[in-house]
Amino acid sequence: YETHWVPLRDPDGRLAGTLGLAVDVTQREREARWRARLFSEAQEARVAAEHMVRLRDEFLSVASHELKTPLTSLSLQLHTLMKRARQGPRPEDTEMAQRLEKAQRQLHKLARMMDELLDVSRLAEGRLRLELSEVDLVQVVREVLERLQEDAQRLGSRLELRADGPVVGRWDRSKLEQVVTNLVSNALKYGAGAPVEVQVHSSGALALLEVTDHGIGIAPDDLERIFGKFERAVPVRQYGGFGLGLYIVRQLVEALGGGVDAESTPGEGATFHLVLPLAGPESRREPPAPPVELH
């Protein structure tokens, strides 16, 4: 109990008695202990979750590194076998070459997934390195589209590039290639076989890149969420993947000093907008970039 005592006085100010009040605070004390216990459990859960995230990132990093070596060896073996099969005179050699080509495509897909895991672990540990040099964004896009031409044909799609001339900036070429590859591959994956249009131009001190597909589109509530780690806006069983491609895109673009967003109408496709400063990441500090080593 919590007690309170108040003196009672008559009109002349003389003490006439005392008023006592006793309040049962058992429930209040229980609630206070309950809140304290909940807070303590929440803190412990937060620490445990952070520990699990660190363990997960460490596992992804180790697993990705360990899997890269056998994947590379297997890719070389498949390439040798496919070369021999193509040179063979027998009809079964042609069938074997086709089967080996399918196996190699799946192997390349697995290798890209391993690369995504490696990139995520590097980003989480702040080990992203930028090799800055003068790069023509139009040339990078053209090379990426040529490399993805076979995938586009297999999906019944067509890749289109629109650019008036070179757009040269100070960027990391390999990271820029990865950004463009992820965006175009994403457009092919969800583009429902329709053409994928890539537009590159400059405006003042900025380079602008747009990748447009005419596929399933993205719901308004998912437009920002799709850039999160392991986030997806489609059923995993139907489309597969880790849900890391767009997360890596945003992290790399922000490391290069730029920004990326998306707009879409469900059922009509989506457009991803990318903006990069021509002078490179050192010229622009917003939005903030993850820790990088520049040289």
C-alpha cells in the first residue's frame, strides 16, 4: 500500500484531526515489473538478432568464397566438353552440345547468385572498394546488352538502346556494369517477353539512365520495399532468386554518389531511374554512401 496523510484544521487553524488515505499499488507494481521484464527481454532479443545477422553474413561470405572455386572449375570443364561436342560429326554430338549449353546457363546463373552473396557480405562489412576512372556509360550499357542478348532471345524479348552520344563520368566500371546488368536482367525476368528499353543521356552535371519493361509491373506499396535486402514483390517459387539484385543496385549507386528509384503501373511494366554525378562520388555526399575505400 501507498499511504498519504493530511492534517485537518478548524476555521481557527487549530489541528482537528488527520485524514489518511491508503492506496493499493499491487497492480501498479506488477505492471512496472512486467514492463521492465518486457524491456529486458526486448533488449536481449535485439542483441541475439544482431548476433544472428552477423553469423548469417559471415556464413554467406565463407560459403560464397568456398563455392566460387568449384564453380569456376566446373565451368571450364563444361566449356571444354561443349567445344568437343560441337566439333563431333555424330548426330548425338549435337544433342550433347545443346544439353551442355543448358547446363552452362544454369551454372552461370548459380555463379551470379554467388556473386550477389559475396557483394552483400562485402557491403555489410564495409569492404566495398571503388576503382575510379573515366567511363562511358553508353559503352558500358551497350556491352551489357550484347552480353544479355542470348537471354533476351530465349525469353522472346528485344533489347533496345537509346542514346544520343557518349556520357562520360568518373565511376567504377565494374560496379557500373553490375548495376546495369542487374537492372536489365530484372527487366527481362519480369518483362513477360516484351521489349526492354534502355535510355542514356546527360543533363548538366548528371548522367541519367532509364530501364523500362512492359511486364507484370510493381504494386505501389512495393516500389520502395523492393530495394531492401532479401525483399521480393513476387512469389519466390514462380520467379526464384535471393531478392538481392535491386538491393545491390541501390547500394552500389549510392556508393557512386547517385540515386535510384522506380515507378510502375501493375500489369503495364516498370521503369527504373538512375542518376549519377559525372564528376564521381567525391562530388556528391547525398544520399549517404556505405564505407568505401577510394584509390
